Amino acid sequence: MKIFKNIQNTQFYINNQEFINVTVSIGVNLVPHKSRSFSDAFKLADLALYDAKSKGRNNIEIYDEIKNKNSESTLSINEIKDAIEKKQVVCFYQEIIDAKTQEISHYEALLRIIDKNGNIVLPEQILPIIKGTFILRNITKAILKICYKKLQERKDIKINLNLNPKDIIDNSILQLLKNFALEDNISSRLGLEIVESEDLINCKEAKDNLLMLKSLGYKIFIDDFGSGYSNFIYLTEIKSDYIKIDGNIISKILEDKISFLLVKSIIDFAKEADIKVIALYVNSKEIFELIKLLGVDYAQGYYFSTPQEIKV
């Protein structure tokens, strides 16, 4: 608490006239003796630090053993950093199927980390911990390089990968994509999936960068469309090539009239705007048959495949 208050009350001078106030987020583990090693004890403090940041930053959080009973399955920030450095970040790929031919059109690259015990760690155990940190950018760059290598190895496939809004305005990531585009037949086979958000919609730099990436040959996919903040006009502003309808909507389309009408309206708009539509969470034949009738162009889900490695 003393450290916290001292930082709060200290003015850090840039020069004789100007100063800045610094805030601090602190995570505390009060029971380090319960852990098997210093690394395990530090991991729990790391989880408390993430809680402090997720609650608006500039506060102290103490590790709660009951609240975090599943923390053993979550990697710490240091473990994620080590995984990047040791090239333990890998991609599994899920097929995106052409609804008419039922042949593979694209693959979506999905983040995985192989931990020190050889276990596969999923994105939900990784991304919340590094949200808002530079490590998220480094994860994106690692996945970009993996997909680039895979496209070099397999000239017959197309791969999509996920970018977050901050990636779109990060110069190092943009430079990587510009470099990839210098090689023939790479940008045209590497799709960029972006979850629409209010921040992205209101950021002119992000819009300009997306248009620049399109000019280099990349295709733009708006992911999870229909969930939360969805803006039809935005789709035309950035000239998106594909919409991926949110899987939670698709999964309820058989029994929920509102979900059915929402999917229908998205497809109708997309056809008028010349945007292709992909349905997510297509996990049964019944769902697939219905979305085909509605005019979906592509489908992705466990009905066709689970995420797995692509053989060279």
C-alpha cells in the first residue's frame, strides 16, 4: 500500500516545467507458501495483477484462491512470454467450407500454445491474461509468421488469421504485412479477420490502414458480426469482403425466431452489398441445411471439422 500511495502522490518531471502523474496496478499473492515453487507463487500474483487491470487499472487486487480455483489451467504472463521465445506458439486450422460444393475454401488459423508439459493451451486460457499488453502484439506477429510459412509450404490453400483493433494501427504488424505482400501469391491467400468494435469504427487510422491492406491484396473478414456492436454502414466504408455471422446466433437459428430473422437480414444486406457471408458454429446437418436455404456462401463448424494441424 505504501508503494501504491507513493507512486500516486509523486509527480514525475519530464523537464523543469512539465510533469506527468503515473498510476499503478498491483497484484498480490498473500499465500506464497501454498505454492510448490516461486514460479507458481508468482503466477498467482500475475493473475491478481490481471484482475487489477481488468477492473480499470490503478488499483490493488489480492489473489483470491476460491475465485481463481481454475487458475492452474491458465498460463501466466511470464509463461506466455517464454512460449513465444521458445517457439511454443502454434496454429491449429479449421476448415471454411463452400456451402454449394462442400469443398474447403479457406482455413482459419487458431492460436494454441504447447506448455512445458506438452499440453495444448487454448486461447481462452491465454488472451485474457495478455489483453492490453505488448505481449498480445507479439502473439499476433508470431501467428503471422506461422501462417506466412504455411502459405509458402502449401501453395494450394488460403488461410485466415485474427487481428485485434490495436493490431490494425501497430506499425510493426503493418510492416510485416507489407513485407509479406511483396511476395507473389501471399496476400491474396491470407485473409485478415477483425472483430468489429466501436473503437475500430471511430478510428480513422484503422479504417485507412484496412483500405491500404486491401490495396495490397488482402481480403478483409468481419468476424462475429451480429454480436454486440454491428454497423452495416461500416462494412461498406472499409469495403469488407466477407462477413462471419456470430456463432451464438447461428447455433440458435433452428429454435429462435429472432436469430433466424437476424441471419436472414444480414444475408440479404450482404448480397446487395456484394459481400460474401460465412456462418460460424455450424455444428449439425440441420443447421447447415437451413443456412444454405437462406443463401449463406460458406460455413465453418464442427459439422465439417475440428481445428487441427495441416499436413505439408
